Amino acid sequence: MAAPRFQPGDRVRARVSTPLVQAGTPGTVTMAYSTMRDAYEVRFDGQHAAILMRADELERVDDTPEAV
């Protein structure tokens, strides 16, 4: 079994729009499912409930500050 792409606590961004979240919305992975390949529960900023997303619908957010 391949290692998950994301782990709980990783900051991500939606790559696609869904009925529940717009593309580009940042969030935090809250759970990586071991029983479903590449499935993650993500709590997006401004949302109260976590949403189930596939790895190909997400991209990692680089939280390092940009140089000014």
C-alpha cells in the first residue's frame, strides 16, 4: 500500500470547485483514510464541517512566508 500524499495537519487548497467548496479555498487535512485510497477529510477555512476529497482534487499549500 502506497503512503498517503497528505497527512493530518497538512495545509492544502482545493484544485476544483464542488457544490461545497470553491477552487482555491485553503484548508487543513483532518484525516487520511487508510480504507479508501487517496481519500482525505479536509476542513476548509470558513467551513464548519469537514469535506471528503480525493488527492487529485487537492494541492499542498506552502505555508512558508514569501520574501519581501
